[in-house]
Amino acid sequence: MSVQAERRPGWHGTRRRFALRMEPYFYASPALIFIVAVMLVPLAIGLSYAFRDITLLNPFSGGFVGVQHFVDLWHDSDFWQALGNTVTWTVASVSLQFFLGLVLALRLYRPFPGRGLVQALVFVPWAVPMFLSGLNFAWLFNPVIGPLPHWLYAVGILSSPENILSDPAIAIWGPIVANVWWGVPFFAITLLAALQSIPPEIYEAAEIDGAGTWRRFADITVPFLAPTIAITVLLRAVWIANAPDLIVAMTGGGPADSTQIVASYIFTQAFKGLDFGYASAVATVLLMLLLVYALIVLMIRQSLLKAS
Amino acid sequence: MSAATLKRAGYWTMHYAIIALYVAFALFPLYWLFKVSLTPTKLLYSEGVRMWPSRTTWENYGFVLTNSDFPRFFLNSVIVSVSTAVLVTVVASGAGYALSRFRFRGKFWLVGLMLITQMFPLVMLISPIFRIFTPLGLTDSLLGLIIVYTAFNIPFATFLMQSFFDGIPKDLEEAAMIDGAHRFTAFRQIILPLTLPGIAATLGFVFTAAWSELLFALMLISKTDASTFPVGLLTFVSKFSVDFGQMTAAGVLALIPACLFFFLIQRYLVRGLTAGAVKG
């Protein structure tokens, strides 16, 4: 009887069922409201700016200019330079962070006396606010107070102990070094977690079969880690390409725009130039490039899943 | 000594040599920051670059703490970071709980939306947010920063909280609900207390992220009164670029809260990084 009573459609029953159906939305909606109001709506508005003439100090701006910004962009040599720098910056940062992170993870994988302490110490850079690690490296590269120019001169990399941040030909390596220092712990932690998820029995079996250290690394570790590595590296690349903090803090894009990446170029256009229209046009192009990149990543992921 | 023992000894020597290099690489820049901050300005120029100055001083810290705007910046940063951390954790607990416990229409899109926000360049929101916030009085205001940082950190914190909720058996709140408790009561009284470590980790991560944010703070704040620490420090650096002692002393001070939180959340690093694999 009670089952029937519960099933009887009535005002209370409907309301109760409605309340139950609404429950997940009750928990999730504050998050959704924040994301929509502060990220999605501004994103849509920002895309519309790309087709309008919006400069902050000019009260008469705001008109529709069609694709004019994109035409300007095509002829903007600073933009093309920033695009090239973005590739250098991302590829160099990610590959160095990855390589150093992998070596560190392999060293930390097996227990040894003092491992806990070493792990805590080598992960410290990751806790340092990014802008501060940028400023700190700017000081380390400053020949007045920093040792790096003198060391680089001593080993023959620099022909005189000068600040690499003021030499347009090599200035980009300043923020790259800061980025590598800051980001190695991220890769080390991710790869360490992936390493620890490999069942130890496989290594034991391989050792019994007489496989040496290198064989075990090449035939077990690498294939097991490959999917994690591929996805982490590809996603991390997006994050690094998008993060101009270090460049803004260290060089502001200079000297002569030689360290400008697309993300810092957008920031400079908006913050210094107050040209929101043009900044948004550059941002739109960056977004398109990232979408293409994301599609390629998805395709790689699919083929990796198929292969394994 | 046999060849095998020799090989083992060689292996461990190599191992510790590599480890030592890493530790030096990680800590040397911070050591140098601290060293410069303790060096009297005169010695900085007269002694050149050396590993430790012949005399040390706390003057630079004294100046930064009493004669500058840094205490104000510090306070502003604490207000912004603490408020953001608390707000994000409350909102993300709800969303993480929904993702962990319910199947509902739109869940796929919600997760997709949150993942996408981790991929797109936040810098492209700078102009529109500035234009939207100006008439609302949210520029030059700490509240404006709190709103922006909260939104930016919610997706990552949600995934982090979800991973903690996933680790708690469903039976717990179901038992309470059979006993007649509302789900929300069960959530508050049974599940949340069990996730306290997760909540602490989320608070730590978000606090550190808000403490470190530079670009939106630069754009949205122009008054000294409302500046956060990163903006204050960067302005100071571009204005007084020769007062290395004071700049580095301020840098060391900016490091303290972030490092405190880092040691608190260290146990949860792996989970935090795998939950937000896209985010630093």
C-alpha cells in the first residue's frame, strides 16, 4: 500500500520530485554563475571588440570597423615577431622543463636516505609566485648584483659580463630560464605520480628475465608513461604559451619587442596602448590558433588510445 | 673491493651528485635573493658580486616595513587572497559535490565548460572585464579583484574537491538520508567534515594563486591604496630600480605567506596537480 501511496501523483509528490531533480543544480549553480558572468560573457564581449574601434582615452571610439584590425594585424611586424617568439618560448620552456623534470622524477622514484627532504626542497620553486621568480631572475641576470652574467662570461658563453635581458638577440632566454626554474617541479610531480602507478611486478619480472636498466627503461617505463607524457606536455604547452606573467615582470616585452610573446603583446596593447579593439583582435587570433592546436592534440590522443 | 661493489658505489655517487645539483638549482636563486636583501647598499656596489657580504643588516627590511607602502600592499593582498580562497572553496565544494554524487542533465557541458576555461588565454578577458567593471565601480577596488580571482579559480578547485568527494563512500550520506536527514544536512554534517583535508588543500592552492596574480591586478588597480603586493612590488621596481636591497627585502616578504601555504598543502600536491593538470 505504501508503495502505491508514494506513486500517487499529488502536489506534494510532484514538488518533491522536482526538488530532487533540481538538487544537483542547487549545488552547481553558484560555480556556473561565476564562470558565465566573469568568463563567458566577457569572452563574448571581447570577441565583439575585435571588430570595433575601442580605445580607452578616446570618447568617440566604439564604432564598428569590420575586419580592419585583422588587416592591420597582417601587416604588423611586431605581431609576427611575437608569434615566432611564442613558439621559441613555448618549445624551449616545455622541453627543458620536461627533460629536467623526467630526470628528477626518475631520481626520486626509488627510496633513498633523505628522499623526503630532497623532495620538499626541489619542489620549493613551484611555490614562489611567478612574478617574483621573474623579478628574482631579472636581478640574477643583472651584472651589478647578480652572479649569472659573470658565470656565463667565465665559461665563455658571453663575451662580456652584461645583462642578457638588454640584448635583443638573446633576451628571450632570460624569461625562459626563469620559467624552467619555476616549472620543473610541476613535471617532476606529474611524472613521479605516473611512474608510481606502474605495477612493480613488471619490473621484477623483467629483472628476472635478465633485462638491464636501459632495457627496462626503454621497454617498460617509456611505453607506460607515453600517454601521460604526451597529454601533459601538450596541455602544458598551451598553459605556458598563454602565461605572460614572467615576461611582463622581467622585460615588459622589450628590448625592442624582442621578448614579446602573443599573450604579452595582448596585455601590452590593452594595458599600455589602451587599445582594446586591437588587443581583442590579437586575442581572437590567438584563440583560433589554440583551437587548431587543441584539435591536433585530440587527434594525437585518439591515435595514442588506439595504439595502446 | 669487488667490481660489483665499485659499480654500486659509482651509482650512488652519481645519484647524489645529480640530486645535489637539483637542490642547488632549486635553492640558489632564493638564497641569492635573501643574501642581497641582507647586504648594506654601500657594500652592494663596493664589494661586487660575492657569495656572502662582509657585513649584513636588517635595515632594508626596516625601511620596507616602516617607510614604504608595502605594509598596505601586504594587507590588501591578504584580504584579497583570503576572501578569494574562502569564497572559491565554498562554491567549489558545492560544484565538486554535484559532479561527484549526481548524474544530471547538462553535467557533460558543465565539465566541458570548466575544462575549456583552463585552456583559453585569460589575458583576452582583460579589456572586456575592465570595461564592464569600470561603471560598476569595481576597478580600483579589492572586491573587483576578489570577484575575478574567484571565477578564475573555481574550475580547478571544483575538480580538486570532486577528487576528494570521490574518495568518500556514498553509503555514508545515504545512511543518514534513510534516517530522515535531508541531503544538504548530510552533506554539511557528515561529508564536509570528512573532506577537511581536501578543503585545507583547496584553500591553500587558491590562496597561493590569488597571492601570485599580477596581470589583472595591474590592469584593474591604479590607486596605491588598493594595490596588491605584486603590483606594489613591480611599481617599486620600475620606479626605484637601484634600491636592490629594499626590492629584494620586499620580495622575501612576498615569499613568506606563499611558502607557508606550500608547506601546509605539500601532502596534496600530487592530487592537486593531477586534478588541474592544465594549471600550475
